[in-house]
Amino acid sequence: MDIWLIGTGDSIQIRPASIHGMLWLQTHFEDAHWDALATSQVRLPQLDAEVLSQDAKNAGMSLGHLSALSVPGRF
């Protein structure tokens, strides 16, 4: 898996999962956002995430999708 797209309420969290995924994301975001990308702090509206997802697939990236993220033991 190169990039995970994780539903977080009304937005999609972008989580790079490989060096290839991170490098690909760096070609789509300005330098100022790279630290946020590397630490999975970037969230996009649903429509923007769909466009990014299609572009990533066309580039040969392997994508994973989760509808929500929960941490066991925290609820």
C-alpha cells in the first residue's frame, strides 16, 4: 500500500504508507505541507480526495480506503 485514504467525519485523511506514496504526494502539495503529509495531518474534502485518488491510481499508486478509524481501548 502506498497511500491510505481514511474517512474522518466530513473529510478524508491522507496517510502515506510507503516512500513511493510520500514522494508522489510531494509532487501534488507545496513544500510547506510536506511535514503535515509525513505525519498524516492532511485532510481533504471528499470531492478533492476522490480527484487525488483517481490521479494516484492513474500514476500506479496502490491505495487503501477506510471508512473510519478507531483506536481500540479508547472508547
